[in-house]
Amino acid sequence: MASLFVLNDPPYGTERSYNGLRLAGSLGRKGTEVFVFLIGDAAACAKRGQKVPSGYYSVEVMLRNVVRNNGTIGVCGSCMDARGITDAELVEGARRSSMDELTEWTMNADKVVVF
């Protein structure tokens, strides 16, 4: 079974991306094939080197956990460009993606969850 998560919100300021990644990570640990697509302000979730206060969650760490459980992370390329994020700045395991790839993932997913 494959689950696609489409995240729209920034990494901090709301908890939508946080909660989406919590669920994606949990499903990945249960053996579900997980795809995460970061679009709009969620593209910033994949920026490497995030500094958060001690005891606060790190979206970067959460993305690495999804990848560690064989999840796939795609980041909208136009959204990256609009926010000045380069390929070299992406967290390990995340990669530049496209609307065409999101279309393919959507067509092949058993479930699509949008946060």
C-alpha cells in the first residue's frame, strides 16, 4: 500500500506540516510505502541546517526519519526557486521534484492525505 502526503504549510508557525510528518513517519514504520510532496511554503521544510530551540521539534529530523523508513521526499522545484532554496540546501534524502511527478504519485497512491 502506498500513501501520499501533500504538505502545504511552512515548517514552523503552524503544526500542519509537523502533524503530517508525524503520520507519515508512523505509517512508514508500519511498512507502508510513503511519499511526501512539499509544495508552497512547505518547501522550506526540506531546508538543511534548521536551528530550533532545545526541546522543540525539528521538521528536518522528522523528514530524515521518513527517509530512514524508505519514504520518498519530493520538493516542488518552482516553489524552491520562488523561495531561493537550492538543491544543495535540501536535507539528505529530499530532492527537487515537479508537478508531473506529483501527478504520477497521486495516480499510483492508494491514499492521498493533504495537510
